[in-house]
Amino acid sequence: MGQTGPPLLIVCALRFERFALRAGRRHLDGAGGVSVLRTGMGAQAAERAVTDALRAPELRDASVLTTGFCAGLAPGTRPGDVVVAQGTEESDSLAAVLKAAGHTVHTGLLAQSDHVVRGAERAALSATGAIAVDMESAAMMRAALAQGARPVAAARVIVDTPEYELVRVGTLRTGITAFRVLRDLLPAFLEWHRSNALPWR
């Protein structure tokens, strides 16, 4: 399958996240125009990397989908659930595609933090209405839109929750669950891109 429209840039922060996405590329059946960018950890690194990538001529019109892992905040969320950040026109369509693919999806506020959130801080963020938190998604999306109008969305896989903290014994098991889900999201990401990409210029 060749590229027939604008490219898709899938952005993650961590090497482990990129490894999961690359492991899932077998699902794409040779689809062209899909790039995976690892930005490094933190908002500043994420914003700088996305800005630089979208200045390249071949990615000027790219749709941008940010992904990776996050911490769940809301009661009832579980490791392996997918959080779609609200706030862009494409959020609803992305959530619908992911649900149709069989994933458990929550749509809501995705908070930003500059460190791993635990305990009382997790509860305080939940009280603001956020359903999950990560370090880079907001910066990635902001940087993408600053480079011009384009479809932009964020879908993060929950790796830990109030009931399954990262410091607990179950971390390895929940990490494997989240890894497998992230690896298997690519077909839905591609379907979202097909339905929302801007006309080729």
C-alpha cells in the first residue's frame, strides 16, 4: 500500500515506547507515509523534536498522533486501557476507531507533569477532572499545531493506576500489558489517519 495523502507522524518520548511501536509495524502491511519519532523525555525535548521534525519538507503537511504510556487517575481505569485526550476536533474520531478495534477507551483531560506522579499527588490531579497524566503529550500537540493546521490527537496507554502503582510488585505485569496494547494500536492509528488527513497540497 503506497502513500496516497499527507504523511502520518507518530510521536513518542521513550525508547521502550518506540520499540513497542516498531514491533507493531507488521500490522501496517507496507503502508507508506508513516514515521515514528522518539523525542526523549520531558516537555521541552518533546516540543523541540516535534518542531524540528515538522519543518522538514517531507513532513510539512503531516498529521500528528502522540502516543506512549501514561498514569491513570480516574477510578475504574486499568493498565492497558487507552486514554484519548479531549480538546481537538479529531479526538472523537480517534476514540471511535480505537473502540471499534476492541480497545477499552476513555476520553477526557490528559494532565501534564514533569515527574512520575504517585499517591496524594495523583489524587489531587484527579480532583481537577483529569483522567490520566503524562509528561509530553500537551507539549507535542502544542508544537504540532504551532507548525500549521493539521489533524492532531493523543492516545496514551495506561501503565499504572491508583490500584497498580509503579512501585508495586505488579509493575512488570502491568508494563507488559501496556506494551502489548501500544504495539497493537497501529492499525487503528492508520485508520484514523485515513479518515482525518488534510487534503494533499
